[in-house]
Amino acid sequence: MARRVEMELRGRVRRLFGHLGLKILAAVLAVLLWFFIASGREGYRELEVPVELEGVPEGITVNGPEPEKVSLRVAGKGRDLFGLGAADFKVVLNVADKDAGVYTVGLTPADVIYAGDKDVTVEAILSQRTVIVELERRVTKGVPVRVDFSGSPRSGFYLGVPEIQPAKATLYGSVTVLDKVRAVSVVVDAEGRDAPFAAEVPIRAPAGITLVGADEALVTVPVARGERRSFPAVSVAVRGAERSAYELTPAQVSVTLEGEAGRLEALASLTAEIYPRGPGRYAVRVNVPEYVTLVAVTPREVEAALVAAAR
């Protein structure tokens, strides 16, 4: 009985795994046959592709397009759609005949360029069927060159007013961007300096702006031990309230500053101020110029009294 069962199990195993290679081959052929039939059927694929501009006129800069990508539906047989990617397509808009301005451009499948060799068709633009393009004129503009110092001079020494060559830079870019530019900057390392020095440094232009002409500036910086200068009669201004509502005692203070002699001489005036919230004594604040040290304010506080309204 046991031998019969054993023989029966061996027969079943033989039938199951016998001719295994042929069975695998048959399965592979079945899959290939299914793929051949399916790949010959018409199908669709959705892709997100970039929008590009061509023919931008000389002297014109482009803001946009918005959006930068659009979705489209591509039709074709399954075998042609297989492996198709967004890199095979792009939407191209020609703006060669456009002047400065904002344009809304309608998109159609005819605006889509296919760079591949498969038999596919762009059926429709699925999203964002219009694109906004802003064209601006590019102009030149002259702006001052400003020095920004990094690091500090040696203790007890001060930086003077730098001399910059060239003092102005010429920029080229769109009107909108240039309207926001008031100056360009150069960075000069002043770490540990204790004597006058000169440095050639690159001029930094804002993003999207082109420098015309010199792209470096020669900066000569006076450096000297600090000198002190007193400003004996600096008027105190009232901030945050009507000046006429308060009487200040004293109305002027003496301010002592320390810095490089040339920079101190260049100071035409100083501003001192208080921020009263009613009658009382208030500390005087002094707006100290850059690279100058405030040494003393005398007196440090002033008395603010309310002035009675005239009847």
C-alpha cells in the first residue's frame, strides 16, 4: 500500500516538473504574444513638458513664461508610447515680432515640437492652455560704487573715507530690475589694518544684471589712530510726538566722537533725539556715523516738560 502511494506521488511530481524548459518557454512566448497584441493597440500618455521661447529681440529681456511647464496628451500605439518621456517634447513660442509688453499666448498642439522618431501624435493641451510672457526693454544705468568693509582694523585705529576708482558703475538690464538698484558694492578686508592701504576688488552686480566696462574697483583706504572731536551744540529732536508739545531742558547737548580725522571732518552735522512718553527725564540717543565711536554725550539726559496749550 505504501509503495503504491509512493509511486503515485512520483508520477505526479514527474508530470508537474517534467519538460520544465518547454513549459517556461511556452510561458515566455505567451507573454510576448500578449505584449505584441497589446502594443499594437492605440493608447494615450500624459506628459508634463517645458515651455521655451525663441526669437527674443535684441535689447529685450524676458520674464516668464508663466507657467514654465504644461501637460499634454500624446496618442499612439502601445509600442510607440513605451519609453516615451517629457524630454522628447517641448512647447516653443516665437516672440521675434513682439515689442516690450505683457502677452497672453494661447497654446495648441501645433506649438508642441516632438524630437523623437516614433509614430505618436499630440492630441491636446490638458492644462494651462495659455501662457503669460512679459518682455522688457534692457537699458543702461549708472550707479555709485559703495564700499562694505569686512573685519575690523587694529584696536585703536579707525578707517577713513575710502576713495573708489571708478566711483560709478554702468549696469545693463531690464528696466524693472534696474529701477530697484541704487548702488553696487565692493567688499574690502580691513581685518587688523593699522596703516593706509589700497586693494583691487571685484564689483558685485545684482543677479540678472550685466556690468558694462570695469568689473573691478581700486579702493584706497585711510587708516589712522583715532582722534576725538567735540560737537558742542547738537540740537535734540523729539521723536514719536509733536515737537511743539514739549519743552526740553537743555535743548542742546555736547557730543564727543572718536574716529579717523578725515571722516570726522566730513561730518556736516549730528542728530540727537529722545522718544518721550510724557513729562520726565529721557536719555539722549545719538545717530553715530559708520566707523565712528561715540565717546560721550553731555548731559546724558534731558528734561521733557509739556507745554500748556494756548487759550
